[in-house]
Amino acid sequence: MGNVTLHQPQGSGPAHMVEGKYLGVDAALNFGDPAKEFAALREGCGLFLLNWRKKIEVTGKDRVRWLHNMVTNNVRDLALNHGNYNFVLNAQGRILSDIYIFNRAESLVIDTDGAQVESLLTAMKRFIIMDKVEMNVVETTAIGLCGPKAEQVVANSGTDLKGMEPLEIRDLGNGNSVVRGPVNKPAWYELWQAGEATGMIGGQGCLTVGTQALEWWRIVHGIPQYGQDIRERDLPQETEQTQALNFTKGCYIGQEIVERIRSRGQVHRKFTGFEFEDGPPVLGKAEAEGRVLAEVTSMATVPTSSGERNIGLGYVRREAVATGSEVDLGGHKARIVDLPFII
């Protein structure tokens, strides 16, 4: 497969594209019909630029041992060209960053949001003391494809994705590689290319989509966004992202707090979904009897075949409600929903 780039969908163009900011970068919010773009992600194939994502290459002979001791998951035993999801914690067990780490033979590659890079490097580099480790941001273009037809679209370009495991990388030559998304991102693929993208990937049957549709898709699938749904004040077990935690790997920064929570019982609140029948609420906390009952951190009014649905992500006190229960959040009745949403 040759080099890759985005192309505008038929009927779109500067007059149709709505631009704005998404996760700190300039982005196409939509191409004139976000509902159609959302449908492509769910039923066909959506194509999009991931220019808010950045890659950090970790090299040096001590890289595996050092990074393994810095994060919450098992880096030491990562298979070649495979990755996993991790948190970086402070000594109090609070989440400083969320990242994917991939074993690329001669290096480990960290994939994260660009907005996290500066603080992540600052937090991690201060622990490089006598270790033979270097961390460098590398210029990479990442293009995403998502939807039940995404695999076929890539196959039409000459690349067979059959048998790929979640978070597996396959090298395609000429500095290109394809990455399958994690388990909680079904039918999600990323095409990574060194430097800036040029050329074209065969786009037949694939619609270019903007970040508005991607944000709806994210919330429907219950995927938390760092800086919005996961913050530095949050504890790992509160986020329900158990795929980021390994309880047999030994010591790492913040591990004592994570283990204490595991051994003594669950935290008091959990990450969950909300559905609102009477309109979307304002993001933020809602109190009951003098204490915080719940917090809505993400909100979307999502178009479906049966009409619009107001759904959100956030946190709720475990002992206060059960799945299917209704709570009053700032005057809005909310039903607690297990993630992902069924739309």
C-alpha cells in the first residue's frame, strides 16, 4: 500500500467543512452532515485524520526495564509489534496520563494525545537517572479508519488485515504501518506513516468524517478522554479501565495505592453512562444530602434511527445507585447505563 492522506467526501469542500479546535489542534469538526458521518462510523467506513495524536520513541538498552517500572501495565512481556494500554501515576496513585505502549523491537513507542506530551515528558524524564534511556517525539502522520467496512476498504488498497489482534502493528513497507485498535474500539484501524502524509488510500466506500461524529462515537462506546473524563484527581479503579492495570508485575510509581484499593475493596465511585430523557444537562457535579452523588464529564445528543438520544459519561457513587436506576442530576432525570451504550 502506498502513502496515505485524507480526501474530502463527494459533495464536500470548503463551503461544507466546519473547522474548529479539537483536543488542542485545528480540526475539521464536520463536512456538512455530521449525522451521515456518524452513520458511516457505525455502519460503513469513516476516514479521519488523527492529528491530535503524537508518538514518543523510547530507546536505550534500559528502556524496557525503566518503562515497565513507570507504568501500570506489563511492558516487559509485550510481544513484538504488540501494545497495551497504560496509566502513568504519581506517588499518590492519581492519573497523570493515559498512553498506549508498543514493542517495536529496537524501541518502545508511546502513543498519546499531543496535549499530554509536554507534561508526560516532564514527569517521566526526571526518573531517568543512571538509566540508558532516551525519549524523543517522532514526526508521524496517523490516519484512522473505523466501521464494519473498514477492513474491506484497506483490503481494496492491497493490505490484508485478517487475523490482526487488538493493538497489533503490521509493517507495510516504505515507513508505513497499520495498527488495529484496542478491544473497546471495535472495527478501528490506524495507518501510521513517518513524516507528512502524501498520496491516497483507496477511498471507495469510505466517507471522510469530522471530530463531531468521532466524539459521538467515543461517547457511545464509553471511551473516556483524558483531561475530560479522566483527570489527575482520579484513581485508576474509579475509571473502570481495568485493561490498563496489571496486578502481578511488581512495583511501579503509584502501585502501592492501586494495590491497597484492590486488597481493601472497591472505590466509592465508578465511571458509567447516563441517559437523559428531558434534555442534556450542564457538565459538572450534582449533590444530594450534602455530598456529590454524580458527575457528568461528557455529553452528546446522538442521532439514531429512532430519534435523538441524550447520553453522557461520568461518575456515580457506587453505593447510591444501581444500573437502570434513575437519579436527579441538577434537575435532569438520568438513568444509569452500563457501557457501551446500545444505540
